[in-house]
Amino acid sequence: MGTLGGAGLAAAAGRARTVGMEGERLASQGRSSGLPAGGATGESAGVDAPLPGSSGSSALLQAEVLDLDEDEDDLEVFSKDASLMDMNSFSPMMPTSPLSMINQIKFEDEPDLKDLFITVDEPESHVTTIETFITYRIITKTSRGEFDSSEFEVRRRYQDFLWLKGKLEEAHPTLIIPPLPEKFIVKGMVERFNDDFIETRRKALQKFLNRIADHPTLTFNEDFKVFLTAQAWELSSHKKQGPGLLSRMGQTVRAVALSMRGVKSRPEEFMEMNNFIEIFSQKINLIDKISQRIYKEQREYSDEMREYGPIHILWSASEEDLVDTLKGVASCIDKCCKATEKRMSGLSEALLPVVHEYVLYSEMLMGVMKRRDQTQAELDSKVEALMYKKADTDLLTEEIGKLEDKVECANNALKADWERWKHNMQNDIKSAFTDMAEENIHYYEQGAR
């Protein structure tokens, strides 16, 4: 991941994030000096035109990569023609702005200086007269100077995670906030509080916190620090310090009004970004749907096969001449069951969570684009008011200047985070499918022996 090693670089990232037109000027100079805009590599062999919203080798998933038939019966996810396994299509991209360079900087002579480690474990059920809920223990170990101690232990419930996500979106509206697992029952789960559901959620919550910890900007958010360190009563008190209900309602009403108004001229790069998100969302949702169905069918096959072993053992008791044969069949069925379970655990642990996380990421990205558009729409409305002199011109001119800076910072933040997100997502999807392929190869190699 493109993390920053220490607080000094984090401060540099923060200063770069405040750069307005100067940042764009530097980025333009970089491009005119020969820095590639889309990626460090040329076109991948055998790869056709990229998806809309991507350029050259910077395209994440080419049209061929996720080119699945919309028909649900088409289960050939791992087609030989799929260019998902093309190594070049997953190569890291060169950053296209100074902020992107800062976010992705690495020192060749030094290891990654990770200084914040978070573990989520020990889920605990709580039953009250009003509700039943689960809390999770969160252990944080850090060497950062801004923390009062090197280790913290707190307990948090799902609502606390939702609060943190909301505060991060409020403070950084055009950064890509990691997604949380759904509040309600996940596909395939029967009970809300069964062991599988709780374990699935625990892993997702741990990934959520570590994604934030690895982010060059979000990791230094004050609400994130409070979430990791404050005791329950302290966190409750901190939550009450936020804007009141009427203030939040006013912000929501204004945001809705701006979104209804729309944006007159969205910059071309964000048009491409929006197109990319729409296509990516369609394809990743389809892969998620197919993967879930494959897992369900394999689970049903395994459950049915497991019943045949005991049947053959009982049968051998009444067939003296076939005792060894029937027991041999029962033993073979038992081995098949164990091998199938192992392959299914690989699918459920290596592929399904990654694919589903990026389904949730696609929804988050749509929200980020909407918030960027709302900021630009607010600027457009002020410019229009100034043109028609609908209000005090001096006041409008001052507001327009502030909004131009706000839009510039929002655009720069999103562009830098976009490159970082695409790089991480390429690695995640590549690893998930590679691990799944290796699991399948190992499974069939064992069967051939």
C-alpha cells in the first residue's frame, strides 16, 4: 500500500493537500517533462481498448477482464481468454500529481515504517431489555508520539464503527473511505448472531480499521484516534460534541438541493472517472453474484456427499462379501468431503470477501463522486448569481474565491486517492484470483494421485 512512514511525511502530505492552483501547475510541469499520465508501462500484449474512464495501461480491468455474459447461467468466470491474469494489466501506475507522488512515495533503502497495528477480536454478546448487540475488543499498538501510550484496549459495537465512518466522510468528503460490512444479514447467513456471521463481520471490521490506519491522511484523523483510545463514556461524550440535529438537517437539505441542481460542466477527467466507476460496479457485482452462487452450490454438494459415507458403513454390516469394498468407498467419500471443504474454505476466505469488499467500494465511490459534484454545484450557483447580480457582488466574489479553493482541494484529494485506490485494488483482485487458482490446482493435483 502507498503508506507514509512517519508524521513528517504525513505533515508534508497535509501541506500538499492544501495546495490549490500551484499543485496543478506542478502537475502540468511534470506531465510536460515526460511523466506518463496513465502508467509506467506500455500497452499490455493482447489487451484491447480500455474501459471507458481509463487510459492505456492505467485501465484497471479491461473490457475483456470482466467481460461476463449478463446471463446468470454463464458460470465461466475463469475463462482462458480473460486478461485478468495478464500481469501487465496490474502494474502500478505512475502518480499524475504532486500529492499522488507524496501518497505513494517509498524509500528503496528503508522498509515500510508501519507504526500503527490494530486487531479486532473477542466478540461478546450483550443482552438488555431494549436490544441485543455484539461488541468487539480492539487492541491498538503504536509508536506514534501523539498517542499517550503505546497500547490501548477498548470495546466497540457496530454503531461506533458507523459513527467513525460518518465522521471521516464529513472531514474528508472526497477521499475514498474504506467500506464497512452491511448492517444487516449478509447473503448466505441465516441468523444475525450465529458464529459464522460474527466471524465474517469481525474480519471485515478489522480490515476496515487497518485500511484507515494504512491511509496517508485518514490515519491522522482525530476522530479515528479517539475511536481507538477513548473509553466508552469518553467516546459517548465526544460524539455529543458534533453538530446538532438542526445543523445536520440543514446540511442535508442543502446537499440534496445541490445534487438536484446538477453540475453544468464536470471536468473531463471526472467524467471518465464516473464512467469507470459505473462499469466497474456492474462487473464486480456480477462476479460477486456468480461467486456466491458457486459457493452455495458447492456447499449443497458437500452436504449431500457427506451423508453417503455413513450409509456405506451401515450397508457393509449386512454384506459380508462386500465389507472391505463398501468401507473403502466410505473412506474415499470421506476424503472427498475433506478435500471439498478445504477448497470451499479457500473460496470463502480468499475470494468472496475481497470481491464483496469491492462491491461495497463501488458504492462508496459513487458517494464520493456525488460529494465532489455537490461542491462544484455550489460554486456554479454562486458564479451564476454573480453573473446576474442576484446578490451583493463583493460578498459573492469573496464566497466564490473560497469555493474555488474548496473545489480545487477536493479535486486534488480525489485524484490522488483515486490513483492510490486503483493500485491497491489491482493488487487485491490479482492476489485473490491467483490464490483461488492455486487452491484449485492443488485440489486437482491431489485428486490425480
